[in-house]
Amino acid sequence: MIRQIIKIDEEKCNGCGLCAAACHEGAIAMVDGKAKLMREDYCDGLGNCLPVCPTNAISFEEREAPAFDEAAVKAAQAEKAPEKLPCGCPGTQSKAIHHESTTPQTETAVTSKLSQWPVQIKLVPINAPYFQNANLLIAADCSAYAYGNFHDEFIRNRITIIGCPKLDEGDYTEKLTQIISQNDIKSVTIVRMEVPCCGGIENAAKNALRASGKFIPWNVVTISTDGRIINN
């Protein structure tokens, strides 16, 4: 029969495994570091896997394919033991984080203010639920190590994504544009180090704000290598 089914571009796939985790029917698996559509009859054509793909490697196509076999999917799900992430890497699973502080904070017991995972720009899903109505923090990854009170002053009450333009391949502009344009972002805070290479993350964020066509409050904070805020 001719029906809608997903198509995976292996060239774009970065092997994160988020699509396989999002496919409740078990149609997708990771093979040799790439996402594969293993069972066409397990694919319902609804595309839960599409919004979690950080590289837009998944799309729809209409072609000859077996009909969706809901009974077979339910039978397979019933037989499965609690499963691990198909990519074998629990660090890439998208989730919200809720902290409960039951004891007073001290120098040796400080509660993290991070409210979501993952945080790396290359890994974070474009349409994660926590982006809706979010105050977005785009930070150079060294900044959290340089500035001692980073969690309280910057991560608290914000959704945090980080990157290093010197070490990561490619430019962040396209990914950041998608995040800002496809979600209801309330504000953007950019935290960078004073070193010149950090200009890449600042420029990518500014370019993304312009490309999104939205008018969103934003500011840039620069941290010195000895841990001081040198502009705000």
C-alpha cells in the first residue's frame, strides 16, 4: 500500500539515538552508529521521532510500505524488558530535572540549578517541551568553570544550552535559529569568556535572533579568565 512513512538521511544522522528513544513502537534502532528504520510495519507514520532529531535527519515520504501493524507492536512491547536507550548512551536522553532541597545549603552541599538535560547545543532537541516560555541561557562551556556563582546567577530559572565554537564542528547559528523560531522563548542571555574564540558563540546567538524574525530581549555577559564579570 502507499502510505506516509519516515525517511532517515544517514548523512545527516549524528548517532545520538534520540529518535530511537522517541519511537514508542520500536521501529527505529541504532546500527553502526546510525539510526535505521528496522521495521516498516512498526512505523505508524505519525513522526514522534521528527522533533527530537537535532540534525533534521528525519522526514516524511509517501511510498509503498507495509501497513502499520498495531497488534504486532503491542505484542513486541509486552515482551520487552525495561529497555536501555538504543544508542547505549544514557547521557543523550532528553529530560526535565526537578530539584528538592531538604537541607540548608552550605559550602559542601549546594543544590544544582540545572533544570533540563541535555545541555550541549549539538545534542539538545529543537522542540523540547522545556523550551516553551523559557528564559534561554546560551553559554560558552568554560564560563561555568571560570565563574564561581554560575548556577545561582545564570542557570537558575533558565533553560541552559552550552557549546565551544573552537572545539565543536560547524556553526551554531542554524540550530539556535530553529530553537528560537520554533519555540516561545521569553528572553536570551549569552554568557561568554573574554577570549576571542568565544566571539563565535555570541555571534551565532545574535545571528539566530535576527534570523528568527522575533523581537526577544537579550543581553551578553562576558566573564574574565580569572572569574570576574567584566561587562553585563
